[in-house]
Amino acid sequence: MSMSRSMSRINSTTTTYATLFFGCLLFHIVGTWNLPLIDRDEPRFAEASREMIERGDYIVPYFNNQLRLDKPPLTYWAQTLSYRIFGENDFAARFPSAIAAALTALVIFTWGTRLRGKELGLWAAIIFTLSLQTFIHAKAAVADMWLVLFVTLAHCTGYELVQRRTPNDQRPTQNSGKLNRTSNIRHPTLFWWLMFYLSLAIGFLAKGPIAWTPLLTVAAMIISTRDWQLVRSFKFVRGILLTLAVIALWGIPALIQTHGKFFSVGIGRHVIGRSLATMEGHGADSFGMYLLLLPFYFVTVFISFFPWSIKLPWLVQRLWRERRAGIADPGYSANKIDAYLLTGTAIIFIIFTLIKTKLPHYTLPAFPLLALLLARHWQQAAPFQAPTVVRSRRSLFEIIAVGAACIWIAIAFVVPPIVARFFPAYQLFQQSRASLRPDMQFASVEFDEPSLVWYFRSRVKGFLTPLNKRRAAEFMSAPDPRFIVLPTPLAGSLFTTAPQSSEFFTVSGLNIAKGKRVDLTLVLKPE
């Protein structure tokens, strides 16, 4: 009978995890096949992964035959695997992000369930999954969701280690003479310790040192609680050495192959440089504007965390009221969960507030913590509350969740086919693909967005050559088959006497990276 009940629980748990994972995965992949890759980051990642396969080099990424040292390789590795399964297309480039987002929901669910049952875990997973910024980046061919996954896993396993008891919690009781242990003490410490530091390592391979914010969360908790016994639990020296050793398996070969450029560019330019100066116009160039933008993330969170951001003022008020009243929650060991979630969230927000380069999605790694914090207080029902109040709370959550899911799914189905016609590189490729040949060379003038490389290299083996307008006619006069992409007015003035065999394809669209309208013409010489 006991074994039967155990098997039943295992089957129930497996079903719950499978349902949540595949439900989130299907939600995230909806519409990803209808929307062209958005300049500039998506095509860069997608093309770099394709060139990894072409080169057979999985250590150093290249884009358009040039070193791409912006990001570590985890996202490229995931995309290359996706290409093996689905082919080299937009859907395959985005599919890994959907996988990472679904896995993040599982981590949140597991963490919440360990804290206070499946309902809390499910609420938190739903809040994270249906947040606007998650909806966007789980469908994007970029590194952010892999970063979020491993930062969340590190925070989760770090909390398990924080909950390992200190001497105050392990004193013998007067009645039994045995250790008064909490349920957390039975957990294998080595497992959580390994998972914590491996998550930090793999998170670094996703997007660099920002993945180490859980270390700051843990350090802040130790300092604020003066729980120095936790230093021994975390074994920081050994753990950090393990993290660096895992990173070194890729990092040392990458540094050797690039003669140190991966460090000087990846860390020097894209971490330190991004912190001290704006990149690609994302942020403030002057000190006055920098000060003006300091509240940036505390304002944009109301958009990024929508629709759940409508509850943020209530959450802040509740946390402040409980703090002033000194309310303790007996359901959590040492009542550390609020402090831990708040500390982790605050550290991520503060770091990106101080960094000069700013984009709304930078604080996305804090959203799982925020989701757990909101779910915990929203779902929490004190014994004295009436059943009608509890039912009303659940009803409101369900209304928001169902409404948000329906809106996001409708947007994912309806919007991509409508906006696809505004992507000029994609439309040019669709018009001209029947005339393209693998042996063609191609160039561009005054439009060299990464989407050109991604789409046209799916039919052409060569690489894009950016040119100035003086060299355009010279390029097209060479004997080999080739084509050039350039602004339509310029094409009209440069190729008025083009050979009769030349083909012209013209589109109008939007250069999303620069936010301006473009009229492009592709001039193709078949022979």
C-alpha cells in the first residue's frame, strides 16, 4: 500500500512538471515562425550559430566571417543544436529561448512548492511566464532567457544553503536531547552546493559576469543577518574555484584562439565599457541625463512586469506594513524568504540603475524573484481571513492570468504576419530568393543590418561586403554573378544603364535598429 501511494505521488508530480513545461513551451513558441528576426541582436546570434556549424568551431563565434566577441557561447551552442533538429530558420533560432523560459518556470515552481506547496509554486511560475518582458524575450533569439534560467537556479539553490541551519537552530531540545532540525536539514548539502556554483558557471557562459549576482545576494544575507556560519556552508573559495574551472574549459581555448581578444572585448568593452558609457545609443551621454535616468528601471518595471505590475504598489505597501509591525511568518524557517527575495531583486535593480547603458529588459533576471515574492503575499491566507476573501483573491488571480494569456496568444498569432512586411531585408529576400544562387557575391551600401547576412546567406555561400556608393558600380561590373542592396534613390542614379539581364527588386520598410523608414532596392546580375 505504501509503495502504491509513493508511485502515485511520483506519477502525479511527473504529470504536473510535464504539463507545466509543455504548456509554457507551447505558449512561448506561438508566432515565432511568422515574425522575421529583429535587427540587430537576433540576426547576429542566429548567423553566428550558423557559422559555428559551417566552420566546425564551437569555441569562437564569428558573424559575417568576423570575430563576434560580444557574448559567451551558450546561446550559440543551444541554437546550433536547434538547427540540427529544425533546420536553419527563424523558428529554430528562437526555439532555445522558449526552452529556457519553460525550464525557468519549472525552477520557480519547484522553489515555490518547497516554500509553501504547489499553489504558491504554480502562481509564481504563471506570474513569471505571463509577464510582458518574459513574453517578449522567450520568443527572441538572444541570450537573456538562458541567463535568467541559471541566475534563478543559482538563487534557488543558494536559498537552500542559506536555510541550512546555524547553531542557533540546532541546539538540543530539553525534552528529547536531539537536534531540533527543520525539514531543510535533511537535504543533501553537497547537491545544493554543486548546483549553486555550476549555475554560476553556466550562467556566465550565457551572458558573462552578471550571472554572479546570486553571490552578492548570499553575501548581503550573511552580512545583514551576521550568520557567519553560512560562510562555512558556502565554502566560497572552493566554490568559486569550481565555477572558474568550468568556465575555463571554454575560456582558455577561446583566449588562446583569439590572442586574448575575447577577454579585452567581451569583458573590457561589453561589461566595463557598457557600465561606464552608453552603447548603441541606449542610455545617457551626459551626467545630467544619467542622473535623470536613475529611476529608469523603477518606472519601466510597471511596463515590463505587466499585467502583474498593477499589484506592485500593494505589495510594497504590504511589505512595508509587515516590516514596521514586525510580523513574522511561522511557515518559513527564520522568516528569511522575504529578505532573500527582496535582496536579490534589489541588487539586480541597483546594478543596472548604476550602469550607464540602459534597456528595459536588463532587469529580467529579477522577475522570478519578484514573481515568487508577489505570489507568496498574494496567495498567503492567514487563519483569521474569511473563506470568501481567499476565494476572491484566487478569482482575481485567475482572471488576470487567463486574460493576459489570451491577449498574449492573440498578439502572437495576429501581429507577426502584419508587421513582417515592414522588415526590408526579409521582404527583399522573399522577393529575390528564386533568383539567388549559392556562388553569388553580395554587397550593400548604406544598409548593412545583420538581417541581410542572416537571410541572404541561407541561399548564398559568400559573406556581405559593405561598400560606399563610389564602389557600388565597380562591384557590379565584375564578371561573376552578384547582387547589391542599396537605397532606392541611389540605385536609380547609379544603375540607369544596367544590362538588360539585370533584375531589380524594391521594397519599403522600417529599419528597426535605427527607427526610420527605408526604401531599398536589390540589383542582381545573374551572369
